[in-house]
Amino acid sequence: MGFLSRLFKLPNKEELKEKIDKGALLLDVRTKEEFDAGHAKGAVHIPLTSLPNKLKTIQMNLPLIVVCESGARSAQAVRFLISNGFEAYNGGNWRPFA
């Protein structure tokens, strides 16, 4: 496990990919510009700064795999989502899910 994985407490990517295969939602919290430059197929885009205002648009019955560029913003999003009753996991960098 790499330094960033330990720092941001990232779960195993294969376990997260299995959750996505079983219906979990892949949530990308990067900026619009970052998302437009490339993203994982099927990812839902809600920038971290917009997440509080968009919370009601997210299905509560689905687990969320949250990604960004490094795992820092997704870690913030996961803490926020969990505090609002969601099942959320920090997926870290979006590229392994592409």
C-alpha cells in the first residue's frame, strides 16, 4: 500500500470495483475542468464544492465510491457523505476506474 493510500485510508481498488459491479455509484468530486479533461465511464460528476447543495440528488440506497485526483478531496467528500447517512468509500484517484 502506497503512502497516499495509507494517508487517505483508501480501501483496496479491487474491492471497490466489485462494489461498482454490484451497483455502487462512482462519484467524481473534481472540478468541471478536471472532469471534462477525462473521467471514468459512468462516473457521476458533482464537484466537492457543490456536494452540500446536490446531496438530495444522490440516491441514499446505493453505496458511493468517491474519486478525485489524489484522494484528498474524495476523503473530505466521504466524511461529509457518511455524516449525512450515506455509505461512502474513498476510491482515491479516478484513473483505475476508467
